[in-house]
Amino acid sequence: MATPGQKYSDRDILVHMSAPSIRGKTLTNLVLLALEKAVDGTMRIDDFINNPGYYAYWDGWNYPLKKSSLAKTIKRLREKGLIDFVSDNELIIKLTDPGKDKALWAKMMMGDKKWDGKWRLIIWDIPEKRRQTRDLLRMKLKQLGFVRWQKSVWASKINCTNILREFVKKVGIGDWVMVLESDNVSG
């Protein structure tokens, strides 16, 4: 990954943006969002097993939590590089940087579905030599439910301005991309 001020390569952006789309209330999302919600970004597995509803963002976790399912989920998340163990002895897990990104996208998709009257616009002019980056951004916006207003102007009612701004900054495309929020849009 790039250090602050350093630009990402097209390959880095491809890896970062091409993550599969986020589904609804899954155990994977519950674990990622619970870790994202934690103050220090860590969580004891024992605490999680005994109180999954405490960590849930949505209406709680209304499903039985099987230890075998949780173990498989944690194994999968670790293999994908989204979480890591702080201590093997105490079974404490933490989010990695890619895990934080995935949790942010999940949080955005699971957010309040009631429209607050504001449009979120993303406008870009990404150079032709970065076509792959531009195509991946367009694909990601489609996955997130954005609609195309013009070729490089997309809009959404989802409250995602800050998450998109962080993402644009993180992947190093801020020179070409603008994220706007407005309650006064006509057309």
C-alpha cells in the first residue's frame, strides 16, 4: 500500500476496488462491523459469542450464533487478510487496513435506508491512461446503487459522503474526483 502523499498504482487500486459487493445481515458483516465499532478496533471472541446483539448495528442479531459458523467466518476473514489475531492465547481479533475498508463499505450499505433529502454526487475526470481505475470506480458505484446522470457524474441518496471522500483520498484519485452533497439539485 502507498504511504501518505504517495500515489497508488492501477494494480493497487484494482485490488482495493474490486472487492465483492456487500450483502445484508451476514455473520461476516457482523464481525467486521463489530470490530469497526470497537473503540480500539479489537474484540475478544468470548465476549462476541456471549453478546452478538450488543455488537450489531442493525436491529440486533436475531439468529442463533453457532461457534462452528463463527470459527469458519473468522478463518475466512483471516485468510482474506481482513482480520488478524492480536493474541492467539486470548483469542482477540482486530481489523487490518483492508478489513477497515470493507467494514466501511458494509456500514454504508447497511445504513439508514430513509432518505434525508440530500443527494450525494461523485464527479470525475480521470485521465485516459488511468482507464482501468475509472472503469473500476464506475463498477463500484453501480454496486453501491449509484445512478449515472452523465458519463462521469453519478448520484445516490445513500448517506455516504464521508466514506466516499475517505476512499477517494485513500486510493489516491483525489486529483481527479470530487464528492459533493447537496439538498438543492434540479434536473
